[in-house]
Amino acid sequence: MTQSYLKITRKVARDIRLIVADVDGTLLSSGDSISPAVTETVRSLEHRGIMVGLASGRTLPRLEPLAVALNISGPIIAENGGVAKLQRGSELFNLGYSRQPALQAFMKLKTNFTKAIRDAKDNTDRLIDIGFYCDGIAPEELRKHLEGVQLLDSGYMLHLHQEGVSKGNTLMRILRLIGDRTLHPHEVMVFGDSSTDVSLFAAFENSVLIVNPRLTQNQTEEIRNMAKYQSELHCGDGFIEVSTRILNIRACRV
């Protein structure tokens, strides 16, 4: 059962050494501009000894400028777990994934639903994931035509990638290579807003659902009660309020 972020305890807050956040609907409500308040919050977390990382369906070319702007020291996970770096500026971590299953599945969908499927503009930058839009056909119907791949709905676009790829799996795989290489799952807090973040919620106990008003009622119902905690405010404001509670607890203000 998901509970208010106000239930985050002193022990949990003091144990956190890494926060990994989704981007769209979690740090940002739309576009690519980070609010000064979110930037200041991230920098406060880093200053207080909490590394911050990103885990998104975006491509690396879209994530790395955000990582630089925020000056984060944590990992960058792109394409819903298909691509990862241990920190900004480092080499790609070899996860061993292939784009071929997603490409084959995408061609099948385009054949079966020619007029409904539209490519995402950034597919040329994607290494593992395929992003696309679909007009008038529910994801449940599309899944009936797919085998050996996953179809995810972020609320912004649809994504295809091979089975086994997820933000949660990738973060868990690289966890003991981050920072001083002593991180444990209970020292991680993950933030997300949609079904693409459920794998993070499943892998890490300290999970926060950020309320995103852009999601439909059906999309919201899919993820309800998946995370341990939930924000009251929306998107970046929700990230700020939860992070602020953690910072205040660590400063002994609550």
C-alpha cells in the first residue's frame, strides 16, 4: 500500500546515499527546461552527500546535458534501462542488450497498423529502445501482436525493447560499481511517475511515486500502490517536497 512521503522515517532518510529519478513527469512536467527550484534541490542533495542519478526513457544525448546542468555524480540510465553510464562523462557500460528484437517487432507493428504508427523523432539516437506513437489503438491491442519484446507506455510515447531490459534491472546490475562501490539497495531511493518506472519500484524498497496529472486514469490505475511512498504535489514540485523532507530530517529539522 502506497503511503504519504511524510511517512519516510528518520532511519530511511539518513540511510539514503543515492537518489535515482525519472525525468519526464518526475523532474520535469514538459520540455527540457529544469526549474531553478529543482536544480537547487538536486544540488542540495549532492552537497549533503546524496548522489543523484537519472533513469529515463530518453536517449543519452538528451540526458547528458541535464546531468551536466544539474552537476550530478550518480549514474545515467537511458532508453528505459537499455543504456547506462556509471556517471556523466564516463564510457557506456556494456549491458549486452540488442536492438534487433525491438526493430523486428516495430516493423511488424508498422505492417499491421500502417496508418496508426509514427516513429519518434529521436529514434536515430536510440541504441536499444524504439520509441513511437500510435493513434487510436490501445497498447493492450498492440501487445497481442508482439512476442519476445516489451511494450511500455510512459504517458509521453510508447517504447519497445527486448525482454529483460528495465530501469530497475540495470540500476541493480551497476549498483555496486557506483561511487565507492559499497552501495546497498536499502541506501537507494528511486522516484518515478509511470509504468516505465515500476521496475524501479519493484527492485528498490525506498520508492516514490510522483503524481503526474498528465497521465490518464487508466495509466494511473496501472501503477497505483506500486511504490512505497507518494508525493502530494505534481512532477518537479513533488520531487522537491519529498527531497526536502529527506534533507530536513538529515539536518534534524523534523
